[in-house]
Amino acid sequence: MIERTPVFDAIVQVLLVLSFVALLLPFWVVLVAASHDFHTVNQVPMPLLPGRHLFENLATAWEKGNFSRVMVNSLIVAIAVTAGKIALAAISAFAIVYFDFRLKKLAFWAIFITLMLPLEVRIVPTYSVAADVLAPFEAILNLTGLSVDLPQWSLLNSYSGLVLPLVATATGTFLYRQFFMTVPDELAEAARMDGSGPLRFFWDILLPLSRANMIALATIMFVFAWNQYLWPLLIITDQANFATATMQLQKVVPNGVWGEPPVWNTAMAANLIVLFPPVLVTLLLQRWFVRGLISAEK
Amino acid sequence: MTGIELRSLRKTYSGNDVLHGLDLTVTPGEFLVLLGPSGCGKSTLMRMIAGLEAVTTGDILIDGRRVNDIEPRARGCAMVFQNYALYPHMSVSQNIGYALKVAGVPKAERQARISAVAGSLALTDFLDRKPSQLSGGQRQRVAMGRAMIRSPRVFLYDEPLSNLDAKLRVAMRLEIRRLHQKLGTTTVFVTHDQVEAMTLADRIVVMNAGRIEQVGTPSEVYQHPQSTFVAEFIGAPGMGLVDAIADPKRGVLCLGDGQEVRFDAARWPDLPHGAVRLGLRAEEIGITAHPSAHTVMARVELIENIGPHRHAHLSLSGCNLIAQVPNDFALQSGAQVAIGFDMAALQLFDPATGRRHAGQNVPLAERIAATV
Ligand SMILES: Nc1ncnc2c1ncn2[C@@H]1O[C@H](COP(=O)(O)OP(=O)(O)OP(=O)(O)O)[C@@H](O)[C@H]1O
Ligand SMILES: [Mg+2]
């Protein structure tokens, strides 16, 4: 139902503007704080208009946080997670929707359950697997009475360790599953009649049709992977080589333990740096995403 | 040219029989129409021929070769779907050429064949458009082009015209018929529209609840329906059926309300005394102003104006009949009228089994003499 009353419209508009302002306020404070020098930012009250030291602060933060290294790490991880996730999601959803195989129900539920167990919930077992990937197989083999000793393979302090546990979740699979189920059966049958096998059908027809879907998932996954904090903090001890951008923030954030005054301007500048790639990706892909929806053929 | 043979073909979905052992031969080059009410298994049968649906028991032979376990692509059938099933992200030319692309036909040859097919379907101007930018009729033609380009051994159409408006449907019907005359490819066409079936078919297969009721040319099916189901289903309107008791010795049919009609008992020498069902088409029933020994009285329930003539819905001894009446004939609903039958066209059915009493063919002269 669409309301057509002017008063109601006005109220809705005001609410919209208010929530928008409330949403933007923290970002504004970050921006303002990042643009003043050390003394101005520590005044009470803090000024609410930007100052002239933004680039200075950005440079300091970049230096202090070793960002030329960790931004690359974060990019590698975010892109790998996004790509891996899309590939895994599309293929597993394809299997679930288009094939009848034994244990299909089991596979479906196994994937479904991972939805309810995000990384944070199962972080201890996930860590122990990451520390010794082959340990579960060894345990299973030992149960059957075979006593084997598999070599130790650890994912700690590696890109695979940062990426793989984030890829192996069900969200994308379900997005794809929902999409594949809206594709008319006749399309698959027409492709069969045209002589195309399942992989060809997947590649030639399903993937192009799911473009908008793919871009939406890419946006979500890139931001999700970029923002990971707990997991990288846990498995990366070699921070000089494998630290990610978000991990680095804690080092720039003021540390009150030794009575130093908090360096808010540098900290907020570091925030801006870390914020930039996901915002850029969202803006860029959002445009494609909307365009994909508009030109979507039915 | 390619023939198809079905041998006691059965289809069961999770314990429910959908097709109950069909036997059917499609002769090479024939245009065969599968006709029947919704849910009778037409699509299922066609999809089994195409290879999209597994066979429960029985055999399908194409050109004498058993194809039960052969992939759709190897059967040489091309199918046109009811909702066209065009690939939405591909242009018209990509849609038409997709089968060739999959088959690895070189690009130059592919383009040439696409142009030829598009030309013959008047699609040349639309080759770069997406399906969403086409009208229903154009989409329909693209779907046909996609089937034609493979030069298939068999065309399968599943209600391809049911999404089109009435005028376009007639035009596409002609186009399909023309295509068949030109290519002579064996064709199986599913429809539940009996006008479509009558105009297109070399032979019609009338199906009902997973069984074949009758196979025959359009005029055979129309004039000599083998069962009451076919009688009522074929024709617009279908055949009217009236229950009666046949008394061959006296040569009369006694209706339920006590009225009697004389009939030509010689046509059915083996007809026993007992219940029968009379079948009469609208054009074989005349309403007259003069009751006589050859007429019976019926009540006019409703008058429908069709255009060239009118249909009078009659109630005769509790059964419904439709009579064709000229536009200028004065008639009122609610009136009692006298009706006479074209006795030579009369069909008799066994009410217990629904099958037709065969009877003998009557020479034309006698038929005319017997007519009221
Ligand atoms: N996948 C399926 N699972 C179970 N039952 C099915 C399936 N497909 C079809 N049926 C049943 O088989 C019967 C025949 O279906 P079919 O689609 O062949 O009918 P149809 O003659 O083509 O009807 P319509 O004119 O409506 O298209 C129907 O009763 C339908 O419910
Ligand atoms: Mg159907």
C-alpha cells in the first residue's frame, strides 16, 4: 500500500533526513578529527569543522601503521575471499539445485548448518584445524584402527590461513541457490535439447544470468573480508609480514597505558585509510549492481 | 525421413501412473497432433520422446532404433517450448545459433546458417535484439528458428501458440503448417485447442487421462468419434449426447421422458435391445415449426449468438443438446420446440463402456433418403 497523504509524506521525509544525519555523524567526526593537528583535536570541545592538516595526518598514519605493506595484504585477502567465495557458492549451489545425487540432502543440511555457525562461534576448533589441517583426517583414520601419522600442515601465518576459513561458509551458496531456483526449468531443458552438457549450461547460461547476483555477493564479501579483525589477530603472529589493515588500527589507536596523550588525529586518519577501499568497492560495484538490475532481462 | 514408434510406453511419477502403456506409430513426414484436456499426459509423452523425461517401462524407437537410454542431443529432436525458453542474455542470433556453437560449427558457417533461418522466419531485422525486446510472435519465431537451425529429424512442439493472442495464433498456425510443407520433417505437436489440432494435423491422437482414446485423421475423429469422450471433446461445440433405450425390432429409440424417435436399425444389425447413447452434432439437429412423427419435443434453455449462426442450447429428456440455428429463425428461450435429426449422421454409443457401436457404412443414396 502506498500512502498519499502530504502530512505523512513530510513526517517520513524528516525521519529519513534525521536518520541519514545520525548515520553520517560518526563519519563526519572521523573526518574532522583526522584533519586537525594534535593540539586542536585534544581541545574540549573538539571543533566541528575540518582543519587543514588532513594530508599531513594521513602521511603520518600511513607511515606509523606500515600501510604500504598491510594494505596489500588486506587486498590480497579480500580479493581472494571474494573470488573463492563466488566460485564455491556458484558451484555448490549448482550441484544442489540441478543434480540429484545420493547424500544430496545431507550435503544440503551440512551447508545449511554452517549458516548458523559463523566463524566467531567456532573459532577455537577452527583455529585448531588451521594449526594442523590434517589432524581431523588423522583422528578419523585412527578411529578405524589405522594408526597413521600424517605430516603437519599449518595455515597459521599464511595467506591461505587468512582466506580459506572465510571462504568456507554458506551465505553465498544460499544466495545462488535462491537465484538458480528462479531460473525456469525450461531453460535447462532447452539447453539440453541444444546439445549443451551441464558444465556448458553452467558456464554459458547460468553464470551470465547471475551477473547481478555475483556483483551483489562480491560487494558483500569484499567488505566482509576486509573488515575481519578477530580471525587475523588470532592466527597471524608474524605481524611484520602478514598483518592486515584492520589489525594495524590497534597499533595506531592511542595507548593510554603509559600515560601518553591519545593521538586522535593520526588514529582517525588511519581509520580513513582503512575505510577507503571498501567504500570505493561498494560505490563502484553498487553502480554496476544497479545497472545490472535495470537492464535485467526477464 | 524419420518415423517414431512407441511400444507400451508407461510413465509413473512416484507411484502414480501418468501414462498407461501407449502404443503409437508416427509415420515418416507426418504432422501428428496430440490433443487432450489439461493434465492428460500430452507434455509428458512429448518430453519422453525428446529424452527430457525417463521412460518407466516400454520402448521408444526413432527410425527403428531404441532411444530409451540415449541423451536428448543424440536423438535428433528439436523442441519448441510453450513459453519459448529463449536464453534471456543472448541476442536473437546467439539464441538461434547456440546449438551450432555447442556443436562446434565454425563461425562463418554458423553465421550463414543463422542468416538463412532468420530470413525464412522474417527475423533478419531483429538479430541483434534481446528476447525481452521482442513481441510474443517474434519470440515464438525465434524459438522456431532455434529448432530449425539444427535441421532436426523430428520437430516437437509443446503448445507453442497458447501464449499468443487469437489473431497471431492463426497466423503462426499457418506459418507452422507452411514450414512443415516446405521441410516435410516429422512433427509432433501438443495442444489442447482442437481447432488448432483440426487445422494442422495429418492425424490427431486424442488422449484422455494417460490413455489414447482415438487416432485418426481430423475428419475421422470428427465424424466417427470412437468414444463418447472423443465425441464430446472434438468439435466446437462437441457432440451432444442423449440417453435412450434402443428397440431395434421396432426401429425406435425410446427417450427417458417417453418420447420415441424412429431410427435406421439396419445400420446396426447387431445392436441389442437396451440402453444406448445418441450422439448428434449441432449442425445435424434441425428445429422446425411443424411437429411430426419424425420429430421430438425439446425445451430451449439458452440462445448463443456465434456470428454466422446461433447455437440453441436444448434440453431433451433431461439431456443437453446444442442445435445450430440460422440467425433469421425466430426462437425464444423457454419455448418448447420440435426438433428433427439428420439420421444418417446419428452415432450410437454404449453407455457402459463409452465405445461407439460400429454399425455399417450406409450408401449415400440411402443416407439422403433417410434424412428427415
Ligand atoms: N514432475 C512431475 N511429478 C509428478 N507428477 C507430474 C509431474 N509432471 C507431470 N505430472 C503429472 O502428470 C500428469 C500429466 O501431466 P502433463 O504435463 O503431461 O499434462 P498435459 O497433458 O501436458 O497438460 P497441459 O495441457 O495442462 O499442459 C498430470 O496429472 C501431472 O500432475
Ligand atoms: Mg502440457
